[in-house]
Amino acid sequence: MPDIVIAFFALGLLAGVIKSDLKVPQSIYETLSILLMLTLGLKGGMSLHGQTDHLQPMELLTVVGLGFIIPLALFPILRLLVRLTTSDAASIAAHYGSVSAGTFAVVMAMAETAGWELRPETTLYLVMLELPAIVIMLWLHRRLSKGEQTQSGGNILHEALTSRGVVLLLGGVIIGWLYGPQGLEPLAPMLLSGFKTLLALFLLEMGLVTAKVCIPLPLKQWRLLAFAAIAPFVLAWVGIGAGITMGLPAGTVLVLAGLTASASYIAAPAAIRAAIPDANIGLAMLASLGITFPVNVLIGLPLYQHWIAGLMQ
């Protein structure tokens, strides 16, 4: 059976498809997303507590490098094969080079449930992969636009670094690292022990949102739909290959595969909307949230886990 949290996503998706009146109030969704991101950061920081001497700089630099390589490789495919405009190709490449916090939460829960070993710095991968793709694609778009008015590099970097998700994750990592398990004990019942409950409710809302984005399915965008459905399985192998080459434990390889296979639907849309105003954010959301997110959660992550188990036995 898939992880229990995936069933909540399926429930939300079904409710949206049958046009149920089920909905998660916006204020509740905002609260859930804040708590989820903060908890992920705290859990990662706790695992780093007393372990920072064992961090591997080359491993972290390799992960950052993936954030640059993936969007640069995807841009010509989106431009030439999917036949998108330069702005839309740069936008969607940035979304797919960046990562999904929701997917990260699910794959972390899967690794912990399976008892697979996770490196202390695994939570840092989310932040390290979130920013490079956005920055490099906005730089590329600015170069290809030949002087057209776009947001400055400093503003782009500031917006990316100060986004809610990055602030909560980095803040949580720092707090968890400084205080450790003992210092965070008063928060454990609500945030740490209740992590899966928060994730289940968050995924219920994601299922509802996915149904809204995908129904009716815009078949005239069939090339983009095909890309969004196929790309996760190809990109997962980038993460698997990098993880195995670096000698990472199975749980961390699974998380890296889930991240490289995912696409951003929170940080990237906010940055792209401001910096590339002529990009169609609806197309990016259709691909990243409407297709890639459910493909990963319902099919991809269990399959990547099976692949990794076979390779690392």
C-alpha cells in the first residue's frame, strides 16, 4: 500500500473531479503550509545538531550544481520540442529546475516510514535546489531578451532568498540546529509528532487544487502535458545517479530523486510572475501542479523507491 498521506491527496483529487463542495479554507491552508515548511526545517536542523563537522562540501556543491544543470538542459527541449515561446520555456524550465516542497515532505515521510537512512544535511537539499534554477533561467531570459526591461539580478535574488518558504526552511534549520532535540521538546507534540497529520491535510488541499487546474484538460497543450508526465521519470534518474555516485545512503538518494523529479509551484511562480511578466504562469501551474505533482505522488515516488531498493541491495 502507498504511504497513508498519499490517500489524502487521492481523496482531494476525487472530491475535485466529482465537484464536491469540500474545500479547505484559505486561512487553514496558509497555516498548514507555514507549519509544514517550519516543521521540515526544524526536523532537518535537529538532525544537523552536533553533526556539522561531518558535512561534505563537495556533496552540497554537487546538489547546487544540479539546480543549474537541469533547467539549462530542459530549456532547449521546451523551446524546440514542446514549441513554447522563449518566455514560457524559461519559465517552465525554472519551475522544473526548482523543486516542490510538497513532494519533499511526502518523500521524507516515505523514507522515514521505510526506515531508510537519511544524511543529516538532507533537508538542506530543498533550499539548495530551490534557488539556482530560478536565478539561472531569469538570467538566460534576460540575455535572450536583448535588453528588454526585466527585473534586476539583485531584485531576483532578494525575492528568491526572502520568499516565505526559504525563510521558514532556513529559519527552522537554524533553530533546530541550535536547540537540538532537547530544546525543541516542548514543540514536539504539535509540530514533530503531528507532522504526518499536517502533511495529510495539506495534500488534501493539493488534491482539490490539482483537480481545478486540470479540469477541463486543455488537450491543445498536449506537448506540454506529455512533457510534464514524462519528465519526472527521466529527472528522477538524475537524482538517483548523482546520489549513488556520491555514495549517499538509500533514504537520501530517494529524497534527491524525488526532488529532481519534482517541479516548483510555490517559489518559482512568485519569482517568474514578477520577473517575466509575459510568461504564462497558468501553463507552468498546469504542468507542475496539475500533472507532475500527482504523477510523482501517486506513481513516481513508490517507483523510485523500488528502483533504488533494487540498485542498492
